[in-house]
Amino acid sequence: MSTSESRQTLGLLAGLLGVVIFSLTLPMTKLAVASFDGAWIALIRAEGAAILAAVALWVTRSPRPSRAQSKALLQVIAGVVIGFPLFTSLAMQFTQASYGAVVVGLLPIATAIAAAWLTSERPSLAFWIAALVGSGLVSWHAINTSGASLGWGNLFLALAVVFSAMGYAAGGQLAKSLGGWQTIAWALVYAAPFLLIPTAWVSFQQSTRLDLATVAWPQWVALAYLVVFSQFLGFFAWYGGMALGGVARVSQVQLLQLFFTLGFSAWLLGEAVSGMTWLVGAGVLVCIVVSRMTRAA
């Protein structure tokens, strides 16, 4: 195996670890919104993870990003610090986590498109065909399940996909020079001061509507998972993997997130997962294998 192939394989494995961590995000968000406001969850995710990021950066004495890197971090902040957490939290107030997993299955091809636009990556035609077929299966199932109704849930999920794809592509490219975990850490630290006032305001509103002492422990565990794993540790593996294996190629591993999220949704939330959903997932898996066998142009 060549050095390039070894890097790609290691990148895919790291990306897969990130996917397993992220696959619990929607079920945990669904648990959390049973007690907490969606906007509050998104803000607490960012501010809580920013504290962890600041400690990690201080302990490792990580150098500050350059001006050019700081500009790229703005896209990461908009995509994965603000956009994706906010819109998925809002979406989970209107739809099931298992359904959200199917729609978010569009994220890999959205990330590949964003990578081709923002970076120099140019995947092969075979890669695009496999990615489009996989995404087409996901889209067909989403429309079939929702009866072609837009609805707030679908709208928020679509916005989550768009924002996250931009954040993933920008972050994966930036991780090559800044480092995988440093990319998300600096993004969180840079965003924290600007989110402080809205976080305080929404927290005040949350406290007036809800006695936090009455919140059950599963909701607190879910919130803690979103802060520590979904918003911070998961990106260690995810951005590191994309830096090693390429943004477009590693992003396709996220199609496997559908399987994991469906399983976790059934286990943790008791959501029924139809046979058709599993069949769509199997078709998506085939597309991942095909895209893995293609080479970037």
C-alpha cells in the first residue's frame, strides 16, 4: 500500500470514528428538546464546548491562527458552531430523529460539492455518479416519507445540511494547515464572545419557563453529550480524517451515519424504523463502497 493510500485509509477510519460520535447527535438532541428550548441547546453547545476548547488550546500552547486562517474559521463558525446545531435543534421539535437522519444523509454530497467549490479537490466522474445515486435514494425516501410536504422540520433540516456542508468543507481544508482538533477549537473560542449575550438572554428566557431542578437525568446526559462529543471531540476525528483523506472522499463515509442514527433512535427513543428505510440505507452503503473505489481527478 502506497503512502497516499495509507493516508486515505487512515483518514477514512478517523472519519468513521467521527461519524459514530455524530450519529448520536440527532437522538440526543431529540431527548434534550423534550425539556429544553432548541435555540438554548444550540447556544449552550457552543459556549460549553468553547470552554473545553480554550482549556485544550491553553494546555497545548497552540499557536494562534494566521489572518488567512482566521477568515476561513468564519465559515466553520457559521456552519458547524452556529448553523447545524441551531437548525437541527429546531428540526427535532417537529420531526423524529430517525427521519432527520435520512434527510441529513444528503450531507456527504453537499460537503463534496462545497469542497469542489471552496478547494482544489476534483473528484472523478464515477465518484459523482455514486454520490448522486446515494443522495437520490435519500431524497426519494425523504419525500416519500413526508408526502412531499415541506414543513418546518424539513426546512430546518435542509438549512442544517447546507450550513454544515460549508463548515465541513472549510474546516477539512483548514485542518491541513491548522490541525484537526485545533480547527474546531479555535472556531469555538472565536465564536464564544459573540454568542455570550444571546446565550445569556435565551438562558434567562429558559429559566423563566422551566425549573431546571425538575429536568430528568436523561435530558442532562443528552445535553452533556451534545456539548462534549457532538460539538467538540467528534471534530477531532472528523476534521483530522478529512485532512488526511480529502474532504470529498472522507465526507462520503458520513452516509453510514444513517445506519448508526437509525439504530440509536430505535434503541434510545423507541422510534420505529421501517423496512424501506433500512433498504435505502443498504443502497446508500453500496454507493459509499463505489465512491471509495474511485480516485480523485
